[in-house]
Amino acid sequence: IPAPRIQLNDGQSIPQLGLGVFKVEAGEAERVTSDALEVGYRHIDTASFYGNEAEVGRAIAASGVARDEITVTTKLWNTDQTRAHEAFDESLERLGLESVDLYLIHWPQPMYGEALGAWRSLIEIVGSGRASSIGVSNFEIEHLQQLLEETGVVPAVNQIELHPMHQRRELVQFCREHDIAVEAWGPLSQGKSDLLERDAVVEAAAAHGKTPAQVVIRWHVQHGTIVFPKTSKRERMVENADVFDFALTDAEMAALDAYETGRGFGADPRTFDLR
Ligand code: NAD
């Protein structure tokens, strides 16, 4: 997969396209990760909350692909923000890895006020070399600002719900200004909208001989976003990664941009409280 690499603010780089394994059923994640590595994926996005780190790790070990060619992201779960070192060790243990490429705080959980302490722990973890990069997920501008002001350490990425119906323009602008790479979760809107049937998507697909999913993934790529659409199906893995041999026109990009609705399908990070 000829995915370009995105340069992070800490000198590391990661492939712009990968595979997400949220809601890949238990018992399936090892096969799914193996398939992805076989068809050429080199970037896997998991989380302790997904319950499949061990399977992801087994697939990596069995793949024969050199460890340093694979970008592995995992995340600190909400209940672990006050025990980040232990939770990180447990993730490494399940993954069977000596280090991860990217370790993220999964949600800010501002009602508990624990994310700043967790961020200080991640700073120690990256200092230990067991995570190459550290970042956050679902952080709004005010949550990012707190980390910047209190620690001066800028997250390498912010992983947020992002797709044509929910483009987070103000937050994305803030991230760009602070050199925080933006990762899109729910890049296809998680199948919760009619995005793949919308006129501009279907028309662009026909014009380029591509599928609607490829058009939406390409839209992310051209906006410079890091993207890891989820699928368990091997042929869709191939499809979703085959987006580097065409380009949407400015008019096609603008037509997808126009699908902004101002709201997403996921939880509001300011109030989301799951533990
Ligand atoms: P997604 O937008 O990637 O949608 C996945 C769904 O799209 C699949 O279930 C499938 O039904 C459909 N799909 C995939 N490929 C398709 C194709 N080629 N044609 C038609 N339909 C297709 O949603 P997601 O899985 O929620 O997001 C991707 C990844 O982002 C996750 O797997 C996970 O790694 C990450 N994520 C992170 C958070 C977070 O809070 N940080 C939240 C949700 C997801």
C-alpha cells in the first residue's frame, strides 16, 4: 500500500492510512489483523477498550513483517487515567510488544479532572522510549489548551470523529496551528448516515471508476487527515486502501465539504462519561 507518511511534531512519522479494529468481534481480530498485514496495511489502530490487543499482537507476531515496519496505536481507557503507567504496561503485555508507536488518552473525561495527570504519565512513558509518540483522542480545544499550558508538551495527534457530515473545522484549525496531526475516527460515519449514497459521492465514484467508500477515504487523504476505516472483510481492506491512484477535483472536494451538518453521531467529549 503506497500510503504516504505523515510527519508528526516529534520527528516520528506514521502511514496516513491504516486499519481500525473497533468492534471487530472477539475471535475475529487476529484473522482481521493478519489479513490487513497480508494485503499490505502497516498501521493498526486499537485500544485497550476494544478488548482485542492480544489478538492484534498475535497477528503481528505471526505476520513475519518486521516490527519497525508496522505502526501500532493503542489507547489509555477512561478508568485508567490515574494509573496510566500500569495500564500502559498491561497493554504492552497483551500486545506482546516492547513498545508501541502511538499511545493516546482515549477521552478527556473533563468531569473527573484526571486527564492532565494522565498526560504527565504519558510524557514519562514517551521519555522511557516504550511509546514512540503520544497523543490524545476526542479532545476539544479547551482540553488541548490545558495540556499545552500546564505541560508545554504538544500531543502528536488528536483522534476525533471526522467525516464530511462532521468536519470539526475550528478544532482542526487549532490542531493545524499547533502542529497536532488530525486522525479521523468514524471516517465513513460508521455506517450511521447515508453518506455513501449521497449524490456528490456517487457521482465522483462514477467519474473516477472508484467506489463511494474510496471517494470518502480519498477526501480525507486530500485534507491531510490520517484515516483508518474499519472493516473485517479482506476485499474491503483492499478496496479502502486503493485510494492513491486518483485525485478528487477541487469541485468534488467542495461538494463533499458541503455535507457539513454541524453535529456528529458519536458522544460529546465535553460530557461523555463512560467508566
Ligand atoms: P468507520 O467510519 O470506519 O465505519 C466502519 C463501517 O463502515 C464498517 O462497519 C462497515 O460497515 C463500513 N465499511 C467499511 N468499509 C466499507 C466499504 N468499502 N464500503 C462500504 N462500507 C464500508 O467507523 P469506525 O470503525 O468507528 O472508525 C474507524 C476506526 O476509528 C475504528 O475502528 C477505531 O480504530 C477508531 N475509532 C476511535 C474512536 C475513539 O474514540 N478514539 C471511536 C470510534 C472509532
